[in-house]
Amino acid sequence: MHNVVITMMMPVRCFSCGKPLAHMWEQYKARVDKGEDPKKVLDELGVKNYCCRALFVGNVELIEQVGKFKR
């Protein structure tokens, strides 16, 4: 069996405005986990729209829980 690690389920684009976001998720997550303020991180990443910011702040990684269930 292969060891495959899937660490994100961030949408590729914002649902409302269509801005690409997934490429910023790893950096955002790492910086927030280190204790930085999410507002500051989003500002520095250039995420300005409320719809996009909501995706970052509201994203919950559930891939590990979902991966336990078989089809």
C-alpha cells in the first residue's frame, strides 16, 4: 500500500469572486499555526475581499476524518 498524505481541501478558487486561493493555503496555515494573527497574514498575502478571507478563516481540514470511510 502506498503512503499518500493529503493535507488540504481548500477550494482552488473563491466561490463568490473566482480569485485563485489554494496556492496560499499552506503558507497561511503554517504562519497561523506558529501564532501569527490571521488578519495580518491575510493582509500580507494580499487577500482583501471578505468572501476570500472567509474561506481562509472558516476552512476546517476534514480530509483525515473523511478518509476513514470507504466507498
